Amino acid sequence: MAQLGVGIGWRPEIADAVERLPGLDWVEVVAENICPGHLPEPLQRLLDRGVRVVPHGVSLGLGGAEPPDAGRLAALAERAVALGAPLVTEHIAFVRTASPALEAGHLLPVQRTRDALDVLCENVRIAQEALPVPLALENIAALVRWPGEELTEAQFLTELVERTGVRLLIDVANLHTNRVNRGEDPAAVLAAVPPEALAYVHVAGGVERDGVWHDTHAHPVPPAVLDILADLAGRMRPAGVLLERDDAFPPEKELAAEFAAIRSTLEAAAAAPVLGGGGAPAGAVPGGVRGARAAAGGLSAARTRVGLEQAALLSSLVAGTPVPEGFDRQRVRVQARALAAKRADIVAKVAPELPELLGGRKAFREAFLGYARHRPLPGGYRRDALDFAEHLLVRDLPADPAARRRLTVWWRDRAGPKPPGRIVRWARALTGRAA
């Protein structure tokens, strides 16, 4: 694995600060947010001066029941080539279901079962064959735990590596999140990671509310996360470590201080002898062994079972259906609120006029959360913004006539000649669209 050094997640909001960051070795970009051939100028300048850029995908959903979409794989491959990247990364997560067709807009945890592992391994193989560079997968943070799990996180990751040879992107902030939310020991995961399988490491901040840790990427990196990084670096020498910050960007000096704290943690670990991490169990071949493919019939049945379970959970999170048996209902409700709040934030960025038209972010968020409670994400966030505005207008909202007229004009400019008439409103109400 090529040595990457210490880097940061590149975001347009901090592009200038990233260029000036002392000791910057590399950056990571969200693959879906860039267009090959039309890179942002600050990112192109980094490439021109020899800074490595790694594309980080968020939409493949390799842990989902369906095989990965060929178009999404081709797009990820195109970005790897355009950036001259040494590898690409994605997540051990599912993000959508096919039946019913639902989008989470978020990374959700995969069942730690044999079925789910079989499906994931086959999806990873499909992705590996389609990509021009090695693939590494990231462990994710989670609020909920699947009932009936058959494997621990450490066992799941170890067997995934053995069967596919895939590399791992270990997010130490996510290990901390899962320690708080699910009682999992980060050391047990680190002890199981084969050092040769480690691609690089993520570090990020979050916040605890009511006993739940939220992996926000919008708060400073806490000491507890740096402690896990120190533990990891004491077991193995990571080829790269990266600071993630996605929102509430701090002043440049604070960002540089967080970056420096990560480097200092690594330097302190480098001064001590390597303790020895984990690795594959006895008898495993270093680097991973590509296990035999599951029989076609068995894999098809596993995909069906995994798909049904994931659809039941996702439907409860985004469509308000009952929480599946065995889940912590309170945690599912917390996750559902978090998904809706994230969706509201994205819609506010896509259509910043809406909060202004509704009297501010607080009023906008309250109205949007009511709209989203039983309305899954439609065909994208721009469509979501239009549907939300229509939802308000068919209810003669906002209450202020002048604000309602301004919202009508906004909707007409983007969606059509006029809001739906009374008959259409009744029809939609009867079919449940306006419920």
C-alpha cells in the first residue's frame, strides 16, 4: 500500500484553508460530488502540486441486498482514473432497498449474519472486478443494532477480508460511536484487523446527546477518538490518516490545530515499538483469500432474506411503518429523526430560499419534519424541495398570505404553471400522498 501520510477531507467550504494547511500530504474527496474533466480549481491546484487525491464513495450500498449498480461503479472507476488515485473507498453499509424502492440518504448498518456476509462478499467481488484500482471499505457508525446477529464486528471484518482480499478503511471515530451506542470494544476490532489489510484511517468529531453519540463530522475530534487512534498506531503503522470535517467548519487556525493533534498522536505512537495488532486467525493466508462463490441458488435466497429484513427496517425509518420485531424502538425513533433532520439540512442547502420564505430555519425545519414523517425521499433532493413546497401550498400554508404568494411564485418558477387544483388535492389526499 502506497504511503499517504496525514491528510484531510477536501470540501469546497474549506478549500482555501486546505491549500494552506501546513504538512498536508493528501486529500480525500466525496466521489459523487466531483465531475471528471471539470474539477474545482482549488482541487486541481492540489493535484498539480503533487498532492494525492482519493475518491471516497457514499452511494454504492455494497451491503444492500441487490448487486451494485453498474452505472455507479463505472462513475466511481472514472473518478479514480481522472484523479490518478491509488485506490478508491466505500462503506460497509446499505443505503437503499429495491422492493419497496426506498432511499435512506444515509449509511445504514448491515446485519452481522452469514446471509448478509455472503451477499456483501459477492457485491464486493463484483465491485473489485469493475474498478481499475484496489477497493477499501469503511466500518460505519450506527445508532441501532440488528437483532439475531451471528458475528461480532471483529469477526465480520476478518472474514470479509479473508474471503475477498478487500482492504479496510478503519474509522476510529466510528469505533468510538459504536462503543457509546452499542457497547462495542474498539480494541477488539483493532486486534482483529490484519495489518496488511489496513488501507488508511479516518478521524472525526461528534457530540453526545441524551446518551447517544452522534457522528456529526461537525465538532472537534474528542480526546477519546485520539486515544483509539493512538491504540491503532501502537498496533500497526497506518499508511494514511485523514481528518474529516463536513459541516460547521471552524476557523482556519482551529482546523490546523486539529490536523496537528492527529500528527502529534501518530508521532508519539511511532516513537514506541509496535505492539502487534491482530490479523486473520491461524491458517489464514496473509492478504486475504478469495473464498469460493456461494452457490447461485443459495446466494439468491440470501439476497431475498437480507432484502426483506433491510426493507422492513428502512421503511420504519423513512416511511413511518412499524418498527420490526427485536429492534430497540427508541433507538429506531432516534435514527428516524436523525435521518429526517439530515434530509432537511440538505434540502435547505439545495433550496436556501425555502427557510427564508417560511420565516427562518427553525420554522422550516419544523414544517419539513412534519412533511417527511410519512414521505420517503423521492427522486432526489431537488424533487424533495418541490414536493415539500407543494405539500405546504395544498394546505394553504404558510398562514401569511404574502408569504404564501411568494412560495407559490417560487414553486411555479421551478415546477410548473400553477399548484395543483382542489380536485387534484382531494385525489392525492385519498391516495395517501397528502397524508
